[in-house]
Amino acid sequence: MSKEKSVRKTGEVVLRQEVYRDDARKIAQWLESKEVTQFLNEYQNVSAGIRQVLERVPVPVVTHLFNQNGSFFMVDAENKEPVGYLKLVPRWNETEMIIVVGDRQKWGQGFGTAAVSKGLRHAFFEWRSDKVVAIIHSANHRSIRIFQNAGFRKEKKLSQEIQFCITLDDFLRMI
């Protein structure tokens, strides 16, 4: 096999802060999938809650509903189709990052790693964070691989999770 063919193309993404009603419906749909939510800490019936809010709030842009306690981004593929979302949550002297690739057809195509890289740029260069952490269930091998590929290192083992981190200095050495 030639070297060219063995290199997998990484999915290109755009982080978009505007969340529209169709995006919220898509998020609710993703969060109904057991495969997508098995390692998330979202409260039970979160998708039903999103749908109820959409019924009560008649505005076309619902960004404000998702940006509570941090910044929320839709992760769009280069064809502008949403494939997931990314959240940045400020915590004391660090920022926590959560990534969900909700479109299971896109799993394993590099969209998560690309989104994490863009999220790091936002956390370090816009928010001026010194450190970004990700708390990942120890059985979530896909997420662990995504964050390790993005330069995160294991910081500490929790009861059922592992905390990974990357500092600004680490990130600057990589780019």
C-alpha cells in the first residue's frame, strides 16, 4: 500500500457559535441515541427538555439556551452539515472541554480531533486559558484517543474517569 493511501484524511470542521432551531432538534435527536450518550454526564431526558424549550421559545436562533455556563459551538463539517457540538466551560483557573460527535456516520473520520484542535485555539487565544482539561469515562476509548491525538496528557485517574489536560505551553509547542 502506498504511503498516500495509508494516510487517512482528517475531517475538516468549523466551530459555529450560532445555534438554530434545526440544530437544537438535531442535538435532541443525537442525545436520544444510547451509543452517543453512554459516556456523557447529561441529565436523563435532556432531549425531551430541548424539545419542550423549542415549543415554548419561538425564536429562530437559540444560542442563548446552549451558552449557559460557558461557550457552546456547533461542529460543522466542511459541507456546513452539523456533525456534533463542543462546549467550553470555565472552571477556576482552567477550562473544561466537552466534545460530542453526534452523527455516528462521521465517527472515526477525524471530526472530533479537528474540533478539539479548534476548541483549543478558542480556549487559549480568545479566553486566554492557561490549561484545558477533559474528564473522560475510562471506557470511552474513542474520546481518549481524540484527546491524546490533540496533545492532551493523562493528568489524574478518578473513580471511573480519567482527567486529561493540555497547557498553553504544550499547545504552543505543537503548532
